[in-house]
Amino acid sequence: IVRKTQPLPVECVVRGYISGSGWKDYLATGTLCGIELPPALRESDRLPAPIFTPSTKAAAGHDENISFEHVISMIGEELARQVSAVSIDLYQRAAAYAEPRGVILADTKFEFGLLDGELIWIDEALTPDSSRFWPAAQYQPGGPQPSFDKQFVRDYLERIRWPKVPPAPELPADVVAATREKYLEAFRILTGHDL
């Protein structure tokens, strides 16, 4: 069932909308991972086309956005181009599945590894922990969006001003329960049945 791979040292993030750390980078630089973006975007705006915005795969601390050139220096140009193309293809397929069901896939990340020299998807399989899912009926660019993902937990941690260093605070039962319900609601909407 499980096979050991050589994990690639990069988080393969694809964004179809500008939000989260991408929004912060855009506000500061007008770019994201070195990619020029249109001027005057609003928070949560749809991008003209999905973009590959890789990040480091931090063993400790937080992942940091990096340029495609940095990815090339880490894993080589051919493999970098392959993971970029595969990541964008996976994102587009998932977004096309979710959209008619009333869910916007704003962004997601994938992890890949090599098995006998072949690229395989090893982790972050379009889950609420690795993706931003927004209810399409409530989508209104210009600010943060309601979500079915871990943004609820992020918002709580921002409210209590956690400095993002270990140890993480214990989450209150109501935050855990509300997050669980959001995940289950996303599952129901996307699959058509209960978990």
C-alpha cells in the first residue's frame, strides 16, 4: 500500500485566486514568487490564469514562497517544469470539478516525490488542510472569503495573536467542532454524500 519515495524539497502551490500569503506578497511587491501580476487586484480576485507559486518545504517553522528559478536550482529545470505543469493540471481538473458543485478552489498545494526516477504525487491530496475552498454563492472579491478549510483555525490564531512559534496553543472545543463541521460540509458538497 505504501511505497517509500524520494520527496522533492518543494511545496507545489497553485493559485487561481489571490489570497493568504500570496495576497500579502502582492501588496508588498506587486508580484508573487517573482511572477508579475496585474495591477490593482483586490483580495480574493480571480487571477487571469492559475499560476504555480512554489514554496520551501520547511522542516520547522513556516514555508516561504520562492521563485521558479529557485525551484530549478533545487531540483533541476526538467523536473521543475514537470512539477509545475502537473500541479497546474491537477488544480485545473479539481477546480473544474468543484465549481459546478458550488465550491471555488482558490488555491491548493501538492507534494511530489520520485520513485525509481518517476514523478508521483505523495501528499496534500486536495484536502481542506492543503487547499482553500470557498462557497461560490458567497464569493465577493475585495476581502477575505468564507471558507470550508483551515482558514477558520488561522483566523482564531490571528485573533489571539499567536506569534507562530512552538508550542502551538491548544484549540478550544468550539473552534475544533466548527472546523470539523466545515470540513464535513465541504465533503458533502463535493461528493454528494456524508462521510
